[in-house]
Amino acid sequence: MEGKTREGEDKIGVIDQWKKKHLLLYTGATKHPFLLTIRDGSVDFESFKRWLGQDYVFVRNFVPFVASLLIRAGKKDDDQDNDMEIILGGLASLNDEIAWFKSEALKWDVPLSNAVVHKTNQDYCRFLGRLMLPEVDYAVAITAFSTIEAVYQESFAHCLGDGNNTPPELQETCERWGNENFGEYCQSLQKIANRCLAKASDDVLAKAEITFLRVLEHEVQFWNMSHGGT
Ligand code: HMH
């Protein structure tokens, strides 16, 4: 079925199918015990500070990855779907995010320069680097991008949901990724991914599914690292 649109899969979308199929892992990434402590207020602030310092490093590696997608979106001759505008918006919000990390780190007394980069984080950043290689299909890289953003959106939105007891100091963090605008942006990314995957060959589709799973595993590891310092 090379190059052929997958009939009947358009309604739910490939990404949502994979979320269902791999629900246990998806839930592990989006309702991780670390996030549940932020939600119920029992969070260890040392863990939060560890997350903050490491995530700053991650985001600095994430920017070139997103920039590589912007370049690829600009080269596509069938970009009638505004991929460029959506990815550019993502880069703009990453610009804000880096500034936010810097001011938040000052507040929490977390050193950002010369910080030791945890092995878990290094592995995740290397994974991002590999996704920038020219042989990686746009559909595969966009799937990773969409999933990376969605995990944070769902994780932090859950901390803001009914019955939460999030510490006031962490409210802003949760809103950064849990807010409605960020949710809509994630929906747009998922739409791009679904559109690419609907047109993808079986081979690319299989690679994208593995990449989806790898992202979830890296996200779980990242939370584990923050939570327990493992
Ligand atoms: C580890 N995953 C990680 N950090 C982030 N900032 C995001 C996803 C979302 O941008």
C-alpha cells in the first residue's frame, strides 16, 4: 500500500490508535508518579529542581531538532497545510521557554551553566540528534515532535485537573504546558503527524510507531531521573 492513503483510519488518526494500543506505556509517561506528587502536593522540591536543571538542557537540544523540522517543512512542495507556521510557532514558544527556565532557575537557585547532564538526559538528546539525520523520514520526525510535546501537555494538564493540590510554587510550571493554547498547538502537531502517517509507506509507518514508543520510554526515564535520581 505504498503511497496510498489508509482508508478508514482517518477518523481516529494513527496517533490516537497508537495511544490506545500502547496505553500502559502512554499512561506511564503522562501520569508518572513524579507528576502525581506534583498533582497531590507531596512533591519533593529537590526532585523538582533536578527536573528544572535537566529540562533546561533538554530544551536547548530540542530547539535545533525543531529547527530541523522547520527547514524540512519549508522544503516540502506540498506544504499547503501550514506546517511551517505551526512549527515556527513552536520555536517561538521555545524561545519564551528558555527565558522562563532561566528566571525559574534563579528563583530556585538551580545552576544552569556547567550543570552535570544526567546520562538519561544525554541518551534522550542523542536520540533527538539521530532524528535530525537526512535519512529519517519527515513523518517519523514529526511523530516524535508531536509525541514529545503531547506528553508534557497531558502530564501538566493532569496536575491542573479537578481535585488537584498542586503547590502554588509549581502552578506556573503546570500552566506553561497544561494551558489550553498549548493543548491546541499539540492538536495541530498531531494533525500534521496523522496527515503524514496516512500517506506513509508501511515501512515508514512501522518506523514511526517504534519512534513513538521510544519517545514514551525516554519520557518515562526522564521523569524517573527527576523523581528518584536514578
Ligand atoms: C523531557 N519532554 C521533555 N522536556 C520538555 N520540555 C518537553 C518534553 C516538552 O517541550
